[in-house]
Amino acid sequence: MPVTVENIPGAGGSVGGDRVAKAAPDGTTFYWGANGALAINPTLLSNQTYDVVRDLTPVARLLVMASILAVNNDVPIKSFADLAALAKAQPGKLSYASPGTGTPQHIAGEMLKAQGGLDIVHVPYRGAVFTDVVGGRVTMTMQNMGTILPVVRQGLLRGIAVTSLTRTPIMPDLPTLAESGLPGFEATSWFGLMAPAGTPAPIISKTYQQAVKIAMEPEMKAKLAQLGVDTVSDSPDAFGAIIKADIAKWAKVIKDANIKAAD
């Protein structure tokens, strides 16, 4: 069966989500979405034209990727405890770079600040995030594995912790933030398949089974693991529960930090 992939950018993935939410629920149209569009944008975007929970049906969550918290090599930080001590000794002096205001990395950084009681300045970028961190103009950044892993491996930045609840096999020496003084801290990126609401259950079930079969192929899993991406097989019900829980989790962070979407 031929499949057409249509890349629809805009509003952090919400333009594509809107297209699928309004499509016929006949099993011919699906949405490959990330947590930014499915769990953060429902709170961040006041003008979102569809409701994720009401207008889309979960099919499968298939990929999960942790982030690495990394610092400039000249900064005397080798652990989260070091970071907390330095930030408290120099309030408002340390900074962290993100790919932009309202991005998942920005919001995760605000959760880090809130849970750690840290006074750190957010510096949003639209392009080369790593350049200024490597150059020492910004203290640190927290980026997903697929983006930051090569930079850390080359020694251009020093990784101090990962954002998953458990250590990642690809960087086993890096502790989690949860075990470094922030119990329960988790800020991963995830990706999954959605369908228009009302898509018949047999179609959802069959698509779930096929998607998981592909994601769990040994060669596929191995290639993704090299990038720091974990393959999972969350069912439609489990994925739906994750979406609802993450919407509530990130809504609190967004509201507490008074984060507004970038123009």
C-alpha cells in the first residue's frame, strides 16, 4: 500500500495537527506528532484551532528521547550539585540557551529552575544554539540526544546529567537529574502516531500493530539507539493517558513561569 508523507510546518507542529483533526476518520490520514504539539501547545497556544484530546485519537507512542544538560567546558560544573551551588552563589549570573521561547527545551529549563530553586537566565535562539555555549557566552543548554550527543562526544560541551528517569545506555556514566537532587524530574521528547477522532477501532488496532512491528525491527531499533532514541510500544489507551498527564504537567510549568508563545 503506497504511503505519502506530507511535511506541514508551522506553530510547532500544530498546523499539521489541525489538518489531521479535520480530516475524514476513514483510516487514510494520520499524524506523526511530538510532545511539543500534543502536550505543550494545548496550553501554550491560546489560538490553537483544535483540541488534542477531543479531536485526535491516539494510535501508538513509538519513540522517546532524553535530553542532556551540558555546560561550557570552562565553567567549574561537573554535576547538578555543582550547578545548584554556583547558581545560588551567583544569582542571575548563569544562563541557559534554548531553541526559542515556548519550545520544549525552554519549558524543561523552567521546570529545572523551579524544582532546583535556581535563578538562571533564559537565552532563546532561533539558530545556532551550541555556538554561544561552546564559546562561553552562555553557561549551559539542555537539548535532546539526537541534537547534542555529537557535541558532547566531541568534548565541545560537558554533559552533566540526562533528563530521563533512568540512565540512557548510550551515555551510562551520566546520572539522571532525578538521582542528582531533583526526585521525579523527567523531561523527554516523545513521538507518536495519531488519527482523526472517530476513526474506527479496528483501523486503530491494525495500525497500532503494524507501526509497532516496524518500530521494533532489530535493525531499526539499533539505528535509533545509536542516536539516543528509545523505541517503545505504548498502546492507544496508554498513549492517551500519557498525553493527558503531560498536558497537565506542562500546563503547570507554563502558567507558573508565565511563558508566552514566541511570535
